[in-house]
Amino acid sequence: MNEIQNIISNNRSPQDLRVYISALCDQPRNLNSATKEMEVLIFGFIASVFKEDLFDSIDKPPNLIKSVVRLCEAVHSYFKV
């Protein structure tokens, strides 16, 4: 987890954020509960690092609310039964 946190902390551009969101959201995967927990923690860390700069470059124009909703929906998907 420390390695991922260091990568995110040192790479904070909008393009980097798009890579993180894409890696966590865009690929359907079968995950075990430990992996799901780790990914939810990564979402939280991303939000704490980017804060008000959490603009996903996929949105035209970039929109903080859309980005936050996208992350919340992704986190919510981990809790579906």
C-alpha cells in the first residue's frame, strides 16, 4: 500500500488521475474481499490527495461533482451483493 501511496502522491496531474480512475473503474474483474478492501482504501487516498482538484479529464468540461459521483459509484459497486 505504501508504494501505491507514494506513486499517487508523486504523480498528481489530471492525466495521472485519469489513469488511476481508469485502472480502478474501467475493467470488470473478479476480486476477493481483501482486494476490494484495498481498492476502496486507494479510492479514499486518491480523494485525500487530490481534494478540490479531483477533476477527471474524461469530463468535458472537467467537473468536480461528476468526478466525485463516479468515484462514489465505483466504491458502491464493491458493496453490491
